Amino acid sequence: MNLVIDFNYEGAAGQRGKAATVTMFVNDMKVTEGRIERTIPLQISVGEGLDIGEDVGSAVDFTYKLPFKFAGMIDKVTYHLK
């Protein structure tokens, strides 16, 4: 499975906290899209970076307890920054 999250920030370079449009693709097929009215206006700490396969920082929501590990198998992770 190929999962792509396209985060299109709508603010100009140097602007923080502006809106963004997020689109999710699964195997090159668009499955959903949404708009975030405001993004985080500050930098995220080192401990809140990109967690892959396990959430060890702050919970995304409080319906699960940390640390939260993915029980499946992740074969490969590739990311591209624009």
C-alpha cells in the first residue's frame, strides 16, 4: 500500500499559523481532502517530530494511551519535502 499525504500550506514564506489544505491518497487514488483553518504557529519540539510505527510524544487524541505501537508491518517509508 502506498499512502501519500499532501500538505499544501496557504501562507507565504515566513508566515506562520496560516491555513492549509491536506489531501490523502491511497495507491495514487484520492480518498479524502480537508482544510485546516489554522496551523501551528510555532516550531514543534524535537520530541514531537515524525513518529513512524509508534506514538511516543503527545497523543493525537486521548482515546488511546501512550506509548501506542502499530501492530502491523511497515515495509518502507519515504518522504519528500517540497
